[in-house]
Amino acid sequence: MLQFIMDQNLLLYLCGAACTLGVVSQFLLKYVYGRLIGETVAVGETNGKFLRQLRQRFQNCAHLNDKVNDITSFTDRSIMDYEFWNMNLHQWHRMGAEALAICLLCCGGGLWLLYRNGGALSLQTSYSRAAIFSSLLILLAYGITDNRYQRHSLRVRLMDYLQNTGAVKDYSEVEFCADTSRAMKEAAVETAAVETAAASTGLSRKLRRASGESISETKAQRDKRQLKENLMRSKIGAQETAAVAETVAEREKNRKLLQQMDPKEKEQILREVLMEFLT
């Protein structure tokens, strides 16, 4: 396996790929820093994603704590949390150093294998040149991009943006205006609720008054009807009492008649009455 790697010069290709990746990563990082710095130049224009997130987080902190006590830590945290292609800025910065380490390892490993196996001098020279050129290119990329200064510049600009350009005051005024408008809306809603309650209370009073009148009228009518019904019952009771009294008188009269009759005639009349009852 090692012989195949040395024959195909895979370590040299890996060194070249790592060197390219290290150089490109530093220029990409410079581009990202430049874009973020460009967002902070125009203070009034907050269309960038980073600055929108910064303002949103600042508003949340100001809402929870009434103010942001440490602008420096707030700014550093915002820079640390920013990601480009699912990698934060520190990871992009370290990519160049990691690529340089890979280049040196590949070239050092190749030289050791050549020395151990007695490889050609030309290959040893190729690995040495690859190590030197890759190191120079990556260090040159670090020097040209100067991403450390770019990070420091972004940090200072963000702190100035939050402290000295009126951003804190603007945000607090916006928050105060929002609270004021919210309080005014709540007061208006409460006023409307009170007016509605008062109107409903007056309406309910009118309804209760009307219902009280209707109830009193209904009660009077009911009393009148009950009086009529009592009179009718008294009349019917009197009639029934009279009928009962008449029946009792008729019975008493019939009993006297039966007592005066002959026993045979009495027996014959009782039989006839019983036959009529049974039929």
C-alpha cells in the first residue's frame, strides 16, 4: 500500500490539494469579513442578515434586562455565533493553519519513506520543494488577507455601532414607543370594555324594569284569574252540595216510603229494581 502511494505520488497531490484549500479559505474569510464590515458602514441600512440578527438579539436583551450592560461581550458573542456555510469564522481562520499542517505532514512523510526505501533524489527534491512552496503560499495568503485585522475592525465597528451611533437610543426609543402604543391600545380596549359594560348594564336595567312591569302585570292577571277560579269552584261546590243534599233527601223519602209499604210489595219492588240493575 505504501509503495503504491509512493509510486503514484499521492502524497504530493494531497499536499497540493491541502495548500489550495488553505489559500482559498483565507480569501473566502476575507470576503466574509468585507461583507459584514460593509453592512456596518451604512448605519441606516440594516438589510444584511448579520445586522438584522444583531439588532434582534440586542432588542431581546434590552427587553429582558432593560439595557445591555456589556457591549464588548455582546459583540464578541455575535461574531462567534455567525456562520458561513455551516462554519463559524474561527473555523475558517484555522483552516489555513490546518492545511499547512497537512502539507508539512505529507511532505515529511514522503521524505521519510523515500529515505527509508532508498528513493530517487529527484523525488526527495520534489517533496522538499512542495513543502516549501505550500508553506510560502499559505503564509502569503495569511499576509495578504490579514483576517486578524479584519476581525478586529469588524468588532470595533460593531461596538461603535451599538454605543456611539445612537443605535442603543434608537432601539430604546423604539421599545418605549412600542410599549407606549401597546399601553394606549390596552387603555383603549379597557375603555371600550367599560363603555360596553356600562351600556350592557343600562340595557340590563331597562330589561329588568320592563320585565318587572310585565311580571307585576302577569301577577295581577294571575291573581284575578285565581279569584275567578275560586269563585267558580265555590259555585260548583255549592251546586254539588245542593245536589248531595237533594240526594240525601230523596233517599230519606224513599226509605220512609219503603217502611210504609207492605213487606210483599217491598220485596217485589226490590226484585224489579235489582233485575233492572243487572240487565
